[in-house]
Amino acid sequence: MKTAICSGSFDPITLGHLDIIQRAAACFDKVWVCVSPNAEKNHQMFIPEQKLCLVRRAVADLPNVEAELWPGLLADFAVSHGAGVIVRGVRNVTDFDAEYQMALINRGLYPELETLLLPASADYQYFSSSMAREMIRYRQPLERYLPASIIPLVRDMIKKKEG
């Protein structure tokens, strides 16, 4: 069985993320979505458990996809889940450079671990979680940015957060 990992901080999961996950799910028998904290990113809108809930809701109709929180190294997650491939989406050359460096690091840790870089679909090339957070923060329509299945949850989580 061919198993792959899609990872991210998913704060929140966007249509761009979902597109990469769906494309990976079409190529592999099993896809694990690794929801990981990102120490580089400050001012997270959602706590890890909320992110996991949103990801699980977004991928609920994909029978070969599961999601899990992981606080450690992505390469360790891949090995512990029997995955030989990490699938990452890239929107531009900046993403490519960063992902290429990470692929080399992961391959240094586990030489059998491959990284597959998927170019973003044209419709989602300019999407980012940062942009989605701004749309949420300023109460803009979210249908162009987030999976429809999570929009009610996002609104509810924000309402509860604001008290």
C-alpha cells in the first residue's frame, strides 16, 4: 500500500490545501494529513484541536484520508505512519525553494523518504491561510477561500472566541 503525508499548520485549511490533499488522495492508497504547530508562525487564529477538527471536516468525504495532530518532526510522522512520500503544494518559486530545502533535510534524516511537490492549481495559486484569516477577521464571505463544509464551524469558533 502506498501511503503519503500532506502536512501544514492549517490555520485554517483553505480550498488550496484541500485541492492538494484531494490530488494526493487520487494518487495514493492512503493519505495522512499531519496537522502540526508551526513555531515560525505567531498569532494563530485557531488552537491545534480546532485546526484538526476543521481538517477532519474538510476531508470527511475522502475515504482514504485521515488527519492527526503531530507536535514533532514531519519526517518522524511519515516514518511512524508507514509513509514513503511527503506531498507538498507549491504556489511560486519562494515556496519551491523552501520546500526543496525541507525535502533535502527530510531525505537526510530518512533516505527512503521522498518529497513530491505539486504545483498549486491556477484557481488557488494566490491563496494562503493568512489571507483566509484576514477574510475571517473582517467578516468577509468565505466561500471562495474555505471548504464549504467548515464555514459554519469557523464562524462558530470565532463567535465563541470573541465571547
